[in-house]
Amino acid sequence: MLACISRYKSSLGAFEPGDLIDSPELEAALLQDSPGSFERAGKPLIEVFAAEVTAPEADKMIRRRGKA
């Protein structure tokens, strides 16, 4: 499954960001025509890793003082 990430229009169709494509033949054609407009559906790796990182507790944070 592909997700459209930027506006795309051609003889293959017109897609807006957020649209999902679930046809293997169309997916292959779209990726060949405009790889920057589509990505595999699912969470991008950056979101997966970001979800695992949590902010430190307030008493464990490092605070730096500004230069005076």
C-alpha cells in the first residue's frame, strides 16, 4: 500500500497528500513515475523511533544557564 505525500496528477490519476493506493500495478507505476510523491504506507521509521524516545523526568533534566 502506498500513501501520497505530495500532490500528484498525471494520466495515472490525481492524488492528494494522505490518499492511499492499494493496487500493486498502480503502486509500481506511481513509484516509477514520481518516487518523491509517494511512500510505503505505515509509519515512517523516524516516527517509530521517535515514539520510543521519551522526555526525561523534570528532576533528571540537565539545565544550562545562559551566558550573562
